[in-house]
Amino acid sequence: MAQNQLQFDFSSRNALITGGAQGIGFEIAKRFLQSGAKVIIADYSAEALAAAEAELKTFPNAKFARLDVTDRASCQALAESLKEPLHILVNNAGITRDKSFAKMNDGDFDQVIQTNLTGIYNVTKAVFAKFDPAQPKRIINMASVVALYGNFGQTNYAAAKAGVVGMTKTWAKEFGRKGFTCNAIAPGFIRTKMTEAMPKEVLEQLTAKVPVARMGETSDIANACMYLASDAASYVNGTVLSVDGGVVL
Ligand SMILES: NC(=O)c1ccc[n+]([C@@H]2O[C@H](COP(=O)([O-])OP(=O)(O)OC[C@H]3O[C@@H](n4cnc5c(N)ncnc54)[C@H](O)[C@@H]3O)[C@@H](O)[C@H]2O)c1
């Protein structure tokens, strides 16, 4: 394993990762599997799920499920299919529909809020009773640096991610006594299909603003996620962990 990867033993842990079939979620799923966890990779893209399944075929503890986080019946069906108690939920599924406020239509706004914010509520609500009452529990929500600082062209996305931060802090307060910690990660610009869709010049301009002079990798976010899910982070609750190379300083 590479030197820059934290190592934890999650062999008695069951994790559910939404949007886990590609990008950041896939890397998180892979790292949990390598650390011994049983992982359910839930995603709405059948194509991405098939590719993930092929790539993870050496991990018998990987399970794959179709899930649309915007559809409460789909979230409920997933919850009902869970055979074992849950310990770790990573609410990672997310989309972008970037446009300046003037050009953004109602559909772009609603879709991003429904996926990136309401989707986290839907999944957590559906699986909440499935968490193991006897063991430490972790909820990790994927926010974004733009939740904290805003971003041109992302009215919908920044609003959704800022909502994720508020929801995370509320759950940290409400669920703490029940054996949960609930934290958010705020990634900066991470190399995935989401950012590959951006024009090359924009990416170069953005990278030039990052003090550590590079885009983030999915492994940077997976490391943060592993830490927050581990026993080493049992006193970290309600935080938003920025993993962004210092881009907003
Ligand atoms: N890449 C970045 O630079 C960056 C920065 C900040 C935050 N994030 C956040 O990290 C998370 C992962 O982003 P990524 O870059 O890996 O994106 P990605 O597009 O590569 O992967 C997102 C995954 O979510 C799935 N998904 C989308 N809508 C869904 C739905 N309704 N139900 C179930 N699954 C759904 C997709 O099929 C896909 O597999 C997102 O929440 C994103 O907002 C990414």
C-alpha cells in the first residue's frame, strides 16, 4: 500500500457508500474493502456499477445495489435489502448542473438540491433504523469547498452543499448520544469525471490558485473518509474537514 495511505482495520464494519460506483465514492469503497470492511456500493448508474463490479471482483465483501437517492421508494428498498447492521454511511452521491444564476433554469436548481441535499436526508432517513445499536456509528456527508465560500455558476450546488453542512452539524448534535459521529468532508478540486467535464483552461486556472500546486486525487478524500470513520476520530463530531490543498486561503 502506498506510503501516503492511512491504514485502518475495518474488518468488523459494514459500510454503505452512495454514488460509490465511480470517482471519489469508488475510491472510498475500494479503500474500505482493502481495510476489511463489508461494503455496499449503491449507485444509480447501471453502467458505472457494472464497471465497479468488474474492477472489484477480487473482493467478496463488495456488494452492489441500484439506488436513486432522489427516490424515497428506492432508498426504502435498499434499506430493506440490508442483511446486516450498518456501521458506516458515506453520503457521497452528487451531481452538478452549473450555470450562472441568470441562465439557470428551475430544473437545474431542483435536480441538484434533490440529489445533493434531499438525497442525503432520504438515504439517512431510510437506513437509520438499520444501524448497529451496540457499536460506534459513523455518518460522513460529502460537502464541498463551495459550501463555505460560494462559487460562480453554482447557485444550486453551493446551496445544496451548504445545506449538507447545516444538516451534518444538526445530526452531530442529535445523534451524538446514540453512538454516532456525523461529519462532513469539503473537497476542493478533485480529479474525477465531474471535474474532467470542465474546460482545460478553467482547470489550469484553478490549479494555479491551489497553494500545494496540484489538483486533489480521490485518494486524498478517501484518506479523510477513512480517518473520520475510524475509532481514531471518535471525538471528532460535527466538523467539516476541508481537503482542498488550501485553495480558499
Ligand atoms: N470532484 C470534485 O472536485 C468534487 C469537489 C467537491 C465535492 N465533490 C463531491 O464529491 C462527491 C463525489 O463526486 P465525484 O467527483 O466522485 O463525482 P462523480 O460524478 O465521478 O461520481 C458521482 C457518483 O454519484 C452517482 N449518482 C449521481 N446521482 C445519483 C443518484 N440520484 N442516486 C445515486 N447515485 C447517484 C453517479 O452515478 C456517480 O457514480 C459528490 O457529492 C460531489 O459533489 C466533488
